[in-house]
Amino acid sequence: MTETPPTAPNADTLAAAAKAAGKGRGPAPVHLWNPPFCGDLDMRIARDGSWWYLGTPIGRPALVKLFSSILKLEDGKYFLVTPVEKVGIRVDDAPLFIEDIATQGTGRDQSVTVTTRTEDTAVIGPDHPLRVERDAKTGEPSPYVLIRTNLWARVDRKSFFRLVDLCCHEVQDGDSWFGLWSRGTFFPVIPSSELT
């Protein structure tokens, strides 16, 4: 008896499987799935949050949202996972992209909610921390928020400026920091001494 070789992964079959598995109710339970690896897919998430397939941007937001719902990080690599297959994709920076923020309250009592391009929402706090990385050469900040298990979202420029407007100076471990309060937690952004 000859074994049938697995079919090469493609976006159409993956989308159909994701739709069936997720049933449109948000992110699928990818942490419960451990299917065999089926190869890499020529799919890439660019630094600006756009998704590309075979060198062409995916222009349908619903399809991007569907793919993002089956995204998983394992051992430093990104995969799209269904109950029956796992395919590798490339991610230039962060797999999700924040395009909007909303605030409730002020000062230490404020809560900041972020919304991604794929309609994930999270309130910055202990479960969804904010971190800011700075480019070693230019010093330019890149802010990120943890949205789902091991999946970070980069904050777009306009939303980061809005976050900066909500920041204040606080003393942390004996040093003064400029940072953000949300859900009772202070997230340092930059040492106060480096602000001019």
C-alpha cells in the first residue's frame, strides 16, 4: 500500500480549516492543538502590520483577521495552526499591530485599552504589559503590548503619541522614570533624565 504524500500547504485550505475550527468566535484554542508540521507557507507579516501572501498584500481584512486567529509562537518561530496542520510563516517584527487606544479614568487610576488591526482588544496591565524597546543606533522607541499568549503587538505611531500624552514621572527603584499608569501598574518608558 502506497502512502499518499501530504499536500503542500496553501492559504485557501488553511483559511477553510481555520474558519471551521474557530467558527468566527475570536482566536482559536491553538494552545490545545499540536498537529504535524506541514512546511512553510510563503506568507509574511510586515513591520507595519500588513500581511503578504506570495509577495502580494492580503487586501481582505476578514481574511487577515481569520489568519491572525490561528497564529501561534513556538520556540521563537511563528505558525498558523489548525487541528490538523501547522505551517510556518515569517514575521518581520511583531505579529499584531495596534491602531487605536481608549482610556478610562486618570492618573494612577486610569486604564488604557488597545485595539489591534485584527480587532483584538486588551487593557494594558499586569496580564497585558507594555514594553518599549529603543533602537541601539537611533534611540527611536518601539512600543509593544502583549495581546495573547506570547503574541505581542507593535503600537502604531499615532497611538504611541497618545500614550505618551498619558505618561507622567514616577520614581522606580530610586530612579525617576517617564511612563504610563494602567490598571494600577506603572510601565516605565524612558528615564526622566533622558527627556530634554
